[in-house]
Amino acid sequence: MRSLALMLALLTPVAATAGTQIVGSITPQEARTIVSIAGQVDTLWNARKAAEIAALYAPDATLEMVDRKTGAQGRQDILEYFARSFATLDPAMRHRTGIDRITVLAPDVVVANGHAWLERASGDAAPTPVRFFNTTTVVVRGAEGWRIRMIRTHDAPLEQGLVVASKRTVAGS
């Protein structure tokens, strides 16, 4: 009976990961930690804190915006990439991420599939979506805890992002 309860606990999505499908065996705390990394990236991106974002990456991580043919290799290069990007970024731009699925590949390796939106804040009005990406992220657990090992983004039609956002809102996530 206890094994069944443990199995159900591991397979049942938790509030912090509502709307995120979990495939494989991972504890609810680990799932929350992995999803929270996306939230941390959003918060730090919106505050333009390049060094803190880079710290969320593994030392040998890669970042690639496939359709834009740009990216970075290694934590220091990722730090420099974000510092350069933030230096020229419209202050009204905001970043928002949604994780749809976490697939466990090994005890210390997961793939998170999701989406990211770039939005322009405009006073009290709702932000205006400007760009939408599909994302594939490999997250690994090492001596520093869970860290981003690889992110690949692919541009997607903004209309697709609006549909995804409306479904997430309806689902309450």
C-alpha cells in the first residue's frame, strides 16, 4: 500500500507544476525545482541581471537561438551574451516562460519542453506579445544542484504563442 501511495505521489502533478506533464520518475520537489529555474530566469531577465542568469547554467552549458543563428558556449560566454543583449534592450521588454513537459532521461538529467514570450510592458495595460519561441532545455543535477546544460530556442509564429497563452490561462497555469 505504501509503494502505491509513493508511486501516485511521484506521478501526480503538484500545484507548482500545474499544467506541466511529467514523464518518468521524479519527486514533486525536483519537478518544482526544475520548473522554478524557468521562473528564476524570467525574474532575472526582467531585472537585466546577466551574472545571476549565467549562474543558473552549468559551466559547460550551451545557449542557441537556432533561427537567429546566435548563441553562447560556456557560462562566461553566456554571461557576456546576456550582458550585451541587455545593454541594447528596450527597457519595456519582459520575458515569460512556460514549461509544458519534463521528461526524465536519467536520475540527474531531464529535458524540459516549453515556450518563451517576449512582451512589451505598457503601464497598467496588459503586456503586448512581441515574439514567441519554442524551447528545449536540458537540465542536469551536479555539485551546484540543478543547472541548465543546454537551451535551444526556435522562433514560432506569434499567433501560436497567443493560442498557447490562452490555453495556459484557461488551465489556470
